[in-house]
Amino acid sequence: MAIPLYIFLYIYLAFIVVSLIFALFNIYHVIRFGSLNSTTVFSSFVFVVGIIVILWVSYQWLAEVNWQEFIYLF
């Protein structure tokens, strides 16, 4: 039995989409219900930059993988 690697890529992308939805909810609630001061703006900026950095590093690592390979279980 063989499993192609791109199945794991689709699972990873599903986790990314769910995480980004939660991040958008978080940013919306900070903007909508938080007080607009320098701490809130700075923490929101750090949060968004952190997400961008994580996605960029993730892309750099995943771009090197040959997703057409198979994993043989038995």
C-alpha cells in the first residue's frame, strides 16, 4: 500500500486555512472590541508579521520536497 506525499500537503493546507480563519477572527475582535492604543496596534502588527514569517519559512521548506513521491507502508 502506497500513500502519495501530496495527501499530507493537502492536510497541512487545511490546517493553514483553519489557522488563518482563526487569525482573522482574532484580528477582527481586536480591532472591533479592543481599545485603539499603541499596545494594541503593535501587538496586532507583531501577530500579522509573525504569521507572514511562519508562512514564508513554511513555503521555503515545502518547496524543496518532491510531492510526487510515495510512502510505502508494507
